[in-house]
Amino acid sequence: FVEDLPMWGYIGDVSDEDVLLGEVEGSKTYLFPHLHFKIGTNNGNIVSATVTTDSDRRVDITNSHKPTEVQFSYSVDWVWEKDMPWKMRMSRYHDSRFLPNSFEIHWLSIINSFVLVLLLTAFLTIILMRVLKNDFSRYMELDEETMEEEESGWKLIHGDVFRFPENSSLFCAC
């Protein structure tokens, strides 16, 4: 980043050119020791920044057992960009493939989440229905047993409460 402007570039390369030439060494790893920065300015503000590498100045670092001395260097070009005001400096990066071009909806993730919620709801419903069915059947069995007990108890004589007893004159003598 330079002044919050993103920069990207390669610092090396893996080449399979030796395999194509028939050698058995396999791929080679190269390091680019020279970076070229191009900084664009407008009225003293940095409005663009890019970095490139010089593939002609690459160093072979394939053999990791042998220490290799690498001389790093860089160069900077300052370019005046009169058509790019400071407020519009990020507009150049919106067109880049490095950053997302637009708001992308990930439909697969949304569908996956929706199906997962439906499955979890179905599993929870099945489990709750089984538990409630067992509890309800136990409750109904208890209710039938208590009704049988109640019919043999006070419900049998509840009509006798309002009936006059036999020999009521004996009760009135007191």
C-alpha cells in the first residue's frame, strides 16, 4: 500500500521450462530482485501507484542448499497525472480484477443456509412431536384412571346431597 492505494506484483516465478527442454531437474524457482515503482501525483498528492518487476533480472534460487547472494534494487518514476484528482484516485481500482467488481450474491451459500434451517426445523418438530405424543398418551391414561376413581367416589353420591334423608323428623327433634 502507498497512501492507502493497493499495489500488487510478483516477487518471483516458478518456471517449468527445463521440463519442456527435456532436462530432468524439474521446475526452477526465480526471484525478481528489482522492483520498479510508478507513482502518480496531482497537486502534491499521490493519486496512483503501481509496481512492476523486470523478468530479465531474475535470480535462480532453485538450489536451496547453496547460499545465493542477491542484490535487491528498486527504481521510482514520478508521473504527473493531471486528469486524476485526489478524490477520484480509488476509481481506477474498481475496474481491476484484484478487487471485486460488484456486489456478488453467493446463491449457493444462501440456498445451503435455507436448506439447513429447514432440516433443523424438521428434526426439531419430529422430536417435539414424539415427546409430546408420549406425554399426551400418558396424560390421557392417567386421566381415564382418575375418572374411574372419581366415579366410584363422591360422583356416585353427589345426587344424594339434595335429597331429603329418610326419617328426617328424627333430625328435626334435636
